[in-house]
Amino acid sequence: MMSTEPHVCPLHGAAVDHDRLVGRRVVQIVAARHRYDSEEAVGPLEIWLVDGLGDYIHIRTGSDWCLIVDDAAPHAGYDLGESGRVEVVTSGHGTPFARYVGEAISSVDERFDARTGRVGLEICFSTGSVQCGSWRGDLHLAG
């Protein structure tokens, strides 16, 4: 059952109040992607929107499949041994947020599942929007 009413994730808490995101101008995108050997990096696994004040909007998924939104700064990439590497890079390429760099967030809508908490977030700009979702623990971005 999906709900649009404010809800607290049972595992991760309430997270960032989405009303605080409205009016923030996105000036940079940072993304964490998984790379295996010489293959093209896949993902993003998590994403950070950097605003004009240098603050972060961090979007990722939890082990319980909920969508986590917080204000954590980007971390360093890390080695996964034989499974490859997670690279954290400044780049909007490959994400639907790239076309909105320089724009302010005009509204934010959240979707919740009664069992797992937040499962969707739509971040709206004056020229369009990006849907962020958790699907089986993976971060999905569309827009």
C-alpha cells in the first residue's frame, strides 16, 4: 500500500525534511558508481546533489529497500577486491539530474510503503523533475 502522507522509516528515521530542500539551487552532482575491471561503471549506487551553499542532499537505498535522504557529505571510493571498486566522482553524466544543474528545486514529493518506509521521491524543478526510487534495494533515477 503506497501513501503520500509523511511517514518515518522504521529503520532510518524521518531523514531530511523535504520542505528544507525547496529553493535550494543544485550546482553540482556527485555520484558513487560500481566499476568491475575495465567495464563501464554502473549505477549510480548513491548520489549527492550539492547546492549553492555547499550543502548536500544525499540519496541512497537502505538494506531494507527504503530510500534514504540525508545531508551526509560524499565519502571516498573504496576497493571491493575481486568484485571491483566503488568510485565516487563529481559528474552528473549518466543521471537525469545533469540537465537541472543550475536550477532551484521547486517542490519535493515523497512516496511511502507501510512496511519499508520511504520508497520514492520526486524532485521537481521549473523545467521538469527526477523520480528517485528504491527497487529491490537498488537506486533508480528517471526523468
